[in-house]
Amino acid sequence: MISLQNGPARGGAAFASARDDADAAADFQVKLEPQLQQQPSSSSLSLVSFKGRDSQHEVDEETHLSLAHQMYKSGNYKQALEHSSTVYEKSPLRTDNLLLLGAIYYQLHDYDMCIAKNEEALRLEPHFAECYGNMANAWKEKGDIDLAIRYYLISIELRPNFADAWSNLASAYMRKGRLNEAAQCCRQALALNPLLVDAHSNLGNLMKAQGLVQEAYSCYVEALRIQPTFAIAWSNLAGLFMESGDLNKALHYYKEAVKLKPTFPDAYLNLGNVYKGLGMTQDAIMCYQRAAQTKPNYAMAFGNLASTYYERGQVDLAILHYKQAITYDPRFVEAFNNLGNYSDAISCYNEVLRIDPTAADGLVNRGNTYKEIGRVNEAIQDYIRAINIRPTMAEAHANLASAYKDSGHVEAAIKSYKQALMLRPDFPEATCNLLHTLQCVCSWEDRDKMFKEMSVLPSVQPFHAIAYPIDPMLALEISRKYAAHCSIVASRFALPPFKHPSPVPIRKDSGGERLRIGYVSSDFGNHPLSHLMGSVFGMHNRENVEVFCYALSPYDGSEWRQRTQFEAEHFIDVSMMSSDSIAKMINDDKIHVLVNLNGYTKGARNEIFAMQPAPVQVSYMGFPGTTGATYIDYLVTDEFVSPTRYAHIYSEKLVHLPHCYFVNDYKQKNLDVLDPNCQHKRSDYGLPEDTCNILKRVPNSALWLLRFPAAGENRPLCNAHTTGTDILWAGLPMVTLPLEKMATRVAGSLCLATGLGDEMIVNSMKEYEERAVSLALDRPKLQALTNKLKAVRMTCPLFDTARWVRNLERSYFKMWNIHCSGQQPHHFKVTEDDSEMIRSIKPIHHLLPSPFTSTATTFLFLRRLSSAAPSTSKDSYFALIHHITNTMKNDLHPERTLNKLRLPVTSELVFRVLRATSSSPSASLRFFSWARLHYSPTSLELEQLLKTLARHRHFSSMWSLITQMLNPPNPFRKTNPNPQSFSLSPETVCFIIEEYGKHGLIDHSVELFHGAYALVRRMIRKGLVPDKKTYSVLVNAWCSSGKLKEAREFLEEMSRKGFNPPVRGRDLLVEGLLNAGYFESAKDMVRKMIKEGTVPDVATFNAMVETVCKSGEVEFCVDMYYGVCNLGFVPDVNSYKILIPAVSKAGRIDEAFKLLNNAIEAGHRPFPSQGSSSKSAGVYDVDHNVWTGREMTEMGLVPISRCFDMVTDGLKNCGKHDLAKRIEQLEVSLQSHWKDKNIFSIPGPVGSVARGRLF
């Protein structure tokens, strides 16, 4: 995204420049990125001297007045104020001195006193045109441009030949975007006074705003010809060169401006920006500080200081200065963005655009913020509006292109990137993004030329660099730059160093603590990563490894997401959490090895890893290259993909897995394609007979067929990865040429892992061509290779997922034990010659039936398997039970099946079966009773079963089991000398409490809670501080049990200790407060949640709205709706069903229609059939003044046609055809009325919740 803020909106540095209008001290406005704005001409202040008017005054008074004028002209405003004040004390009725006092206060930025002194003068002399002009200047600085224009016009009415007023009126019109009127005023001022340098400078700014650079240059030069000491013209001229990229000339002219006017804050600000552009950050800081000294409330100076400190890694200073900037300008949106406060930033942009709807910069910046929080449709609309206002704005076109690309509209993106480059050929970000987008659609035109241009540009992204023909060392440097930026983003959160788990070695099969592995990814869903790794998370050996999956993306409803959630031991959706909160959660979970499955791909949050929440951090799978990050210790790869001789192009230490590092899930997920009975033919669907019949009947018709080459196509710069495994699993050979970078060597590793790599890997492009032609022309040779591939699919290491997982676990244990030994991370190779080595017996898991085969087939397969089971390898055993438990989800008697198999009953097997049968508590309990006879249970299986029983309200069975298993039957006992006894974790106890609370069994819940809370009190007495998870589950349970007072106290305690209260806990507390009648407390809690950026649960939001609306406080509910929507909240249909009628009944008709429009655009139909049969359906009740044409016309409200359609459909469904007809007639008459007024109905974007009139 190309920011209009001189840096990325989130976490990046942003450098504001002074405006190019006629203000001496410009208001805040974030402007173009590396470009500097023209300095404003100062509003001409009238200093009329009335010598001789009051001859009765003493000469001493005249001396003071003369000295005041001299000090003012020399820029010594404080001394001028002293002399002028002396005159005022003696003669408060001297209008000439009052005028001078007003001008002095203006220069001291005390605009209220300036206005007051001019008003005093006007009371004495009502037709004093200069006073009106100077008051207009002050009001303009205070931001009331309309009032300023009114005073300028009064001044001109009193003195039509007042050239200064005409010039300043031009500057005010410029601020309002009324450029034609501004130009007329400038020309009128110059006609009255051709030597008025302010007017020349303002006219230059107008020319520049219209893209007439040469004309602007001539205006500035003319101003300097007339007055060579006119500092503002020098500053504006400098800005012109700055925008053209000539920083040296810009530097020279800005220095001239501050030399002529040492108290010129805007010039110092832009001089600092030039220094920043030249890489001289210390000089830039000095200039920003000087600007802040000359204008103490100069928000832009503090903002630019903050951004510079931020880039230097001085985060504390950056945060301090951003907060100062906001103090001086509460609408300083760039500061809100860089502090990560997007909701406040959007609110400020909305206010800016309310004042000036034509502010193209504001639209683009708001679009950037929308895009940052994922609201791409709204971002696109803002970019388009900005382009309509300012068609030559290259940044708007480039940002629109990026938004189009993100939303899948690639052709539109290419068109917009090209338009941006046509407007600004030296636009590095647009060049790089266009090249990457063209590669995505295989458009190679001008490719070499664009690569040559790109080689001198700084904007190549690491992921794009994979496919670019650039040196590997340059790719490493690109990744390092991005990693450094992630470190800066992480440092913004200012977290203290995390305390990691104690470095105690963990041994496999030790029966002690398990190794805790955390996987972080945004691709747990319908994404190639989940397609490839679907079984990995569940195949980990739970006796040795505890797996946590942290999902950075929300639930997408796909089978892949559901499967990962089921397979992983712990699956946590953190998509709505901030990066620092995620890092804290990972650290609280005491993760030993944290794995980054994203790298530099879409959706990644690498700043989490930069905070180093885990002691060992690893990169794997998502990004086939080096991260360049000092905070990533290892890269999981293999000896072919990343040979040790190429270690210098990686920042990480290399971990070489045996065979191939690239995992896949074909054997588990796609086994059915190998079964001849499951393979479909085209003839099964009437092909090609049906198609041929069509061809026969349609003259001159042709059939286009997609041809897939027998030898899969493969390009050397970034060859086949996921597609390579697809090809090989299908039994098709491919030809690949490995080069130096990781992405070029993956296909070779895949081929080697089949055992047939020598026949598919070549060493040169010439050999690549010959091998491909040879295979294509020699059909027997190709068929022979194909047959070999098909024969080894079930036995080669490439598709042996269980074996691969065991090797990966070996690498994790090695990493952890290296850390525990005090050694630095180093390269190592994983071998299989240890206690977990795969034995040289024929593996049995290749016989696994497809999950799509019939139950009878699966059962027969399991019978055949029983004799082989005892001798299986450990990998085979895990693959086997993984498949068995997946087929038992609906099995009411799993113990019968397993009894016939004679498989060893282990903790792993029992846990998986219990989880698979969790929807049937009776089957789970029956199976566990059987399993206890064949193995010694652990707390893991017991707690899984207890949760199942509690979830299904089988509380009596649950307590009976607890009584049997716990000795003595005390679920809160932490230790017991009897090795066969068990204890329950606080988390499980709190889960049971919460289930009691959900089912209304408050007494039981409270009783059990006291025992759980006793655990925590004992921990505190022993000096063990409960972690965030302990607090979270206890607060959730307390709320569920109805103990709201205690829950609030606990939340406060958590906050004091630096823990953010859990969202679920606060949701429960809000609901509990509402149920108890504590409405104000509930409202306060919601306000606090919104202020902290926490999104409530939909059910909590709906309960809040329903309860509060009944009390008549509709305004609170409307504000809450927009507040949470700006944080990413997605209302459901019930939200609108509750809110719309309440708003309508309160007389907020326009608001009701806006909400209805939002609901329809989001795909909801809140009232599909009620019509107006009920007063609750307020928006459909014509008699309830909702569809009253008179009110709608008065409000200028134009509902979209779908609102009319929805209402008339509802009325017709209720049989109220007459009323529906009235509505249709009303629609026709209103549309005619609005058409006469040139008002058009424009539907908003899907999901839009922007407040404002619905057009």
C-alpha cells in the first residue's frame, strides 16, 4: 500500500508537510509521502499607522508605538508586544495600536487575543476594513474557514480596492477547494496591486495544485523579483523542487527561507523533511525541534519528530511525541495511525471530510486505514472518490490498484498501476507492484525492461524477490530490511523481555514434561498450507509433544479449518487479538519451540516473533527463503534444498530433515484417487458425447480443451512446490533445474524423495530442454518412468507423513536441548538412527482405506490389519490410530471395534477416541470403562471425558467418575503420594463451573468455584503468581456462576497486574450485569471495551442493545453500533432486528434507513415477512412515520431501491397489497422529486457502516 503519510500507516513513520495555501501557520494535514508541500504565503496583516490622529498624546507614547512597529517588522514580536501594551495602558482607545496589537497576537499564535483586539477597534470604528481582514486571518487559523470568508467579504465590501483582503480571500477559498474562485481573487488582488507578493505566491500555489508546475514556478520567481527577501516564496519554490526530486536545490532554498525568516516554523518543518529525505536524520530532528520551538503547539513538528525517532528505534520518544502531537491537534490522524488507534483515526478522517468533502488526501488516508483493518471495499470507494476529485493523484491510483489486487480484481489492478506510473513515472512502489501483478497473469511484455528499472528501486518485497532474477545476497538484504521493520513495529508495544520456560532438557518417552510446540499461521483454512499439513498437527506424539495452533485468520467455514481445529490438541483463534496480546498468550502457554508458518506472506504478523515470546523460534513452510531475522533461530529445510555450501545466503541456522523437508497429506486425504473403483471417467458424465453432439449441431463451432503436459511444466526461478507434490502423487514425472536460492530447489528435493530424482533433475538449461523433449517424444520411456512413480507412491519417504512428523519432532527436541545446553543455535542434520528409527519392516499404513470408502469396507480392512498390528513401527501405529479415530466419529461402540483389532491400547489412542466420540457422552463413558481394563489412564484422557460429560449435562455421571478416579475424591488436590491418583487442572475445574453456569445451576457452580478459587489462593500463598490463563478461566467461571462482584474485583486485579482481561470474561460479565439489572455498570464495561479496541461477542452486543433500547437510550446503542463496527465487529441479522425498530420508534428515521441499508448490503433481510403487521417492524410501518415522503424529502434522505423492494415484498407476503401499492407509488413520486433535485441513489459498499447521510 502506498501511504500518503510518508510511511506505512501501521507502525511506519509519517512526515507531514506544511500546507501550500496562504496561511502563515498551516493547520494539520497529512500530505504526500516523500514529497514536500509548498509553504504558505502568510495572510497579509494590515498595520495602518494613524500618525497625528491623537496629537494630544505625549511624544513618549509615540516613541513606544514607533518602536513597536520596528520590532514587529524585524520579527521581535514579544518586544513589540511590550511597547504596544505600554501604549494600550495609556490609551486603550487608539485604534491604530489596537490593530497593531491584534497583528502581534496573531504572530504569537494567540488568535483569540487577536480577534479580541480587532473587535475592540471595531467597536470604536465599525467600518475599519483592516480589522475585519485581520479577524478573518485569525478565524482561518482557528479552522473556521466559512467565518473567515465572511469577514474577508465584509472587508472587501468596505474597501473594494483592498488588495490584501482579496489575496487572503483567495487563500481561504483554496482551503475550501474552491480553486476557480481563489484564482479570480488572486488576479483581482494583482490587478489592484501588481507588486503584492502574497498574491503572486498564492497564485503559484493554485497553479501547482492544478498540475501547472511551470506556471507555478513563474509566479514564485515573480514574487522574489519584486521582493527578494520574501521568505515564503523561497519556501514555496523549495517545495516545488522537492516534489520534482531535486533535494539539493530544495535544501538550498529552504535554508534561504529560514535565513530570511528565523521564526518560520513551516520552513523549518520542510527543511527537516528534506534532510530526512537525504538520510540526515540528526539534522532533520534539529529542524523539527526548531519548528516546535518557534511554534510550541505545532502538531506536525511533534508528529515528524515522533516518526523520525520511530525509524531510529527510539520508540519511547516516538510515543511521547505522538501523544504531544495529538494533544495539540486532536485530529492528527497520522499520529493515531502510528499509535495503532485506527478507530480514532477513522473518526478524525470522517470529521476532516465532513468539513471538506473534497479533501482528496483525507479520502486516500482514510482508505489506507480501512485497508489496514481489512475493510477493502470501503477503501476502494475512498480511493475512487479521491481520484474523481483529483485525477492526477498518482498515489490514489496506486493504492486503488493494491486494493483491487487484494480483492482479486487483477485486471483492474494492472490498469490502475499503469495509470499511476503514467502520472508519475518515477514511482518505485507502483513499478514493483505492477511487475509482480503482471507475473501473476503470465504477462511477460517489457519484463526485462521493468526488471532493469526495478534493480535500482528500494521497494521489492521478500515474497516477490523469490521469483525475481536477483542475486541471493540481495534477496537476503531485502529480507533483513523487512525483519528490521518488524522489530521496529514490535518495539512500539514497549513490552518488557519475556520470561521463557526454564531451560531444562526434555527427553522423548521420559514420561515427564512434554515439549510444547506452537504453530502460528494465517492459513489455517482453505489454503495450500492446510491442504499439505492437515494431518501433521494430529500426528504428533502426544506422549512427547503438546501442540498449540494460533490462528491469525478468522473461521472460514472450510473443511480444512474444521479439520485443523479437530486435529490440534490446542487450537486458538487469535484473529481479533492485537499482536502484543498474542505474544503474551504464547508466552503464558510456556511454548518451548514457536514455528512461523507464514514468513513474508499475506496475513503474517512477524512482529509477534520479533517480540520473542518463545526461547526457540523457527521458520517453516510458508515462505521458501530466508527471513533475514535475528529473532528466528532456525530454518527447517533439507540437504538438497539448502546445502551447507549456500548457508551464507540464510540468516537462520539450517536444520536438515531426512529426505525432503516439504510435507504433504495425500496418503491420508487423497488415497481414494488410487482406488480404480473410485476413479471417474469423462464418459460417466456424458463427455465427450454430449459435447460432440453440440459441435455437430452448431455450425463453425470449436471445442477448446485445457492440455496438461505429461511432464509437468517447471520454471527455474521459482519451481514447483505444492503443484510438484500434486504432479508426483498423480504419477506424472516432471523435469526440474535447481539453482542457488531455496525456491528454485524444492522441486528437486521432491523428486529425490521419490527415489527417482536422477531421472527428473538436470543441471543446465540445455539439459532441461533435452530431457523434456526426450520424455515428450519417447513415449515408452515416459510411460516407464510414470509406472515407476506410481509404484513407489505408497512406500517412498515423500508421501510418508507419519515418518516425516517423527523426524520433525526429532528436530524440535534437538533445538530445545541445544538451547538448554547453553549453546548458540547451529546447523545440524536430523537422522533416523535413534530409538525412534523406522524399522526395516514393511509399513502397514499404506493399506489404510480412504475416508470416503464405505463403513463395511473399513471394517473388513481393520479385520485384516489385526494380525499385523502388534509388530508395527511407532510411525505406522500413529498413522493407524489417526485414521481409525477419524472413522469412529459416529461409532456408538468403539470398544467393540478396537477389541477385535487387538491393537495396543495407549493413552494416545484413548484420548483420540474420546475426542472423536465427544458428541456421544454415553459412548465415550462406555469406551473409557473398557479402556481402563487395558491400560493405566492419565489425567489427559480423564479431563477430556469429564468435559464431554459436563458439556452434555451428564453431571451425575461426571461426579461418579471423579469419585472413582480421584483418591481421595478431591478434585482440587494438587499432589498425592499414591501414583495411581489423579488431579484436575484449574482449567478443567473452571470449565465444569462454566458449564454449570450455562445451564442455570448456579448453586452447584458457586460451590465448586470456591474449591477452585482455593487453589489460586494456595498458589499465591506459596509465592506462585497465577498466569493470565488461570485468571481468564476463573473470571469466565465466576461470571457464569453469577458472582459478578467477585468477577469485577478479579478483572481489576488482573488489570493492576498488567493482564488484559479475557474477552470472553468481559462478555460474560456484561451479560451478567444486564441480567442483574446493573445497566449503567454494563454500559461502562462496554464503553471501556470499545475504548481498548476489544470487540464484544455478537450475543453480548445483541443483549446489550435489546436491554438498553427498552430503557429508551437509543443514542447509546447507535453509538455502540458504529463504535464496534469500526473495530471490525460484524452484526448478525438479529442485531438489525433489534436495533432498527428501536431507532425508528425513537423518531430517528434517517438513522433507521441507514441501518436498514447496511443490513441489506451485508446480505441480511431483517424483516422478510412481517410487513407492517406489527408495530415492532417500525421501518415498514407507514403510519409510524417511517415511509413518510414529506419527512424523507425534508431530510434529503434517498433510500436505495432495495429498501423499497424489501418493504413491498414484506407487505405483499402479509397480504397488505394496498399498502404495498402505496409504497410503490411513493417510491415513484419520491424518485421523481429527487431526480429534479439532481440527487441520485448510490448504494454503499458491502458491510459499510460509515456514518453520514445515505445518498
